[in-house]
Amino acid sequence: MVHPDYNWTELIDEICAGTWVSPLTGKRFPPAPYDKIVFSESLEGQEAGLVESLGFSAPFAVVCDPATHAAMGERVTRALRERGDVTEIILENPHADMASVRDLTERLKPFPTSVAVGSGTINDLTKYATLQNERRYCVFGTAGSMNGYTSSTASITLDSGLKVSLPAQNPAGFFVDLEICAAAPPWLNAAGFGDSLCRSVAQVDMWMSHRLLETMYKHEPYLIEIPDELRLMELARGIAEGDIEAVGTLFRVLTLCGLGIAFTGVSNHGSMGEHQISHYIDCFAGDRHPGTLHGQQIGVTTLTMAGIQQHFLASESPPEIEATSVDEDDMVRRMGPEVGAQCAEIYHGKAFDPAGADRLNERMRTLWPELREECLQMAVPRQKLRQYLDLAGGVTSAQALGVPIDFYREAVSHGHEMRNRFSFADIACDSRVIQELSAAEN
């Protein structure tokens, strides 16, 4: 049992208030756009007061799905009914796509504010739909299954089938009852653990891109997250066991990762090559998709990206790339005409012509000794990441995910085509070893 006086939102409160000072620069950043973030071992009896503390008033809309309604939605509704009219919007088998966004946007129009009760899909749909109506919302988490609670973006599948991160809005309030979340099915919290596991591979990719291509890199998101991440790895077994301290630490890590966007304005610090593989699966698996959660997939794709990075970082000799081959016909074959054309345009944005490849190779030859050492200091070995994920009860292979192996290898080989973010998967492709590396995945 955690000491009752433990402050679960220490540091989080400073960042939200704008009082945190970066030890790297001595700079204060503007307050993060949240009125209130509250974690407690129990929020029983506090639900209505927390919602009203944000300035929210009746009529209330409570958005949930059948599972999250049973976990906490019914309790939130009951508490709010003591303060005014409440309408429950229970989404059956919701999907974070534009059709669902349009439907929810329309259903939420009569309400000045909304209360989401749930995790990934419920949160993303509500944050994006309320933005369309220029209304505010808050969220009660029901499981630590992903790091998007405090993100200002929403992962939405467009009508074309392409999954993208769209600008959305932050919740005015984010509330976590740790007893409820610790009692969630263990695989849900293990999915969030998988989502948080990607920090090291995303950081390596982001730093490499910064050093070679002078893209943006800020260290503050990692500075605030890593101490809690180290503690979370020590508590990994507790995720599988529903231990409140482990689940509370998980929520701290997930929240701090989301708050990192306050420093960067983009999600790159927690979403690089590993996320592109997962997005490929979501967009193009079709009937082959096993219905796995985002975080479950990220856990596995993180292991894959760690392996790709280790392939290059194990060598004292720098990689050598060739001009990028953008096979638009093959992209259309795999992705369909509309999405294939969209992704081809994105891919051309980071492709190297022969002269560009020569310039990058020269830069790599100059920087590789330093860059390799810097990346190795950030990296966590694949086997260690796998051990942590296994202890937390997460799946650790494509086979365990239920994704067909041939399709998973396709996603590894081509996921980097979907985003204009340069990762070691791009280096693997342009150095003509991506097929060999993807063939080793199972």
C-alpha cells in the first residue's frame, strides 16, 4: 500500500502551473493547458465536485462504452445527477474514425461540456468531437492503456483509411481513480506499459534525425519522464498483478509523456519509427487485424525498432545509404490509390536523391563515432525491453499479437513511408537492409 500522503501529481502540477524550471536552460515554460489533473487511490464521492471545479454545469453528457460504463461511467453519471440533468452516450463497439467523429459531434451539440469515461478510443473521439463544437471536456481514466490522455492530438482514421494524428484539444481535467484502474483487466494496463516502453527508441530516432538532418530535438520531455520510467521498470511485475503503486507510476509516465508536447508542440518525442509500423498495421491489415490495442502493438514494434537500431549501433562503421527508392505503383498496390498517393507525397518529402544521399553519407562518416556513442547512451537493449514487457504481462512478438507474420514483416519494411519523420527504419531502407531485418521478426 502506498503511503496515504504520497503526491501522485508532483512535478505534473508544476508543469501545469508553469512553475517548473528546466535545469538545462533555466527557462520556465508556459502553463500546460489543463485546469486540473488529479490521481487518487479513490475518487469515490469526489466525481461531481471535480467536474464542477472546472466550471462545468448541467446538462452533462457522459460519453463511455459498455465496459467503461460498468467500470466507472455509471458511478460518474449517478454523482452528476445530483447536480443536474445527465445524458449518457454509450458507444457500442466504438472506432476512432471520422464516421464516429461526425456522429458524436452531432450528438454532443446540445451540451455545453462533456465528460469522457474511458481510455484510448473514447478519449480520442470525445476530445476531437468537442473541438469541432468548440466545447470543453474532461476525462476519467479507466485503465492505463495509452499515453494519449494528456495529448493535444487525437489518433483518427480518415475516410480514406489513413490513420493520422489530428490536432485536437487537451482535456480541461484528467482524473484517475487508481483503485478502478488497477482493477482493470491486466492486459489493458500492460498495453499502456507497452506504449510507454517506446521512449528509448523514439529518443534514439529523434536524436539521430536531429544530428544528421538538423530536425528539432528538445530534451525536456525526456528529462521529466525518465526518472519515473526507471521506477516503472522496477515495478513492471506489479502491472500484471494490479498493484496500485505500479499502476500509479504507469499513469505518471503516461501523463508526463503527454505533457512533453508542451515543450515540443509535436508528438515526435514519443512517436517515431515504432509508431509508424503500428500505424501501417492499423491502416492496411483489414481483415488480418487481430483487434489488438495501440499500446499492445507499440510494445512489439518497440522491440522491433530496438533491434533495427542495434543492428547499426553495434558497428563502429557508419551506415551508407543510397538514393531513396519511392515505388509509387507498389505503394498504390499495397495501400490503395488514395492512401498510396497521400503516402507517396509524404515519402517524397524525406526522400534522398543521389546528391542528397552523398551528402548524408559524408555527414554520417564525420559524426558517426560521436553519434553512435550518444545513441548507445540513450538506448535500452532489446532483450531488456522484452524482459520488462513480459514481466508486465504484455505481448512480445507479432505472433503473440495475432498479426500474420508476412504482413507484420511488410509493416516493418514499409511503415516509414507513412510519416515525414526520419528514423533508423529509413536508414535501414535506404541502406538496403530493411528486408533482411524485417525477415528476422516473428
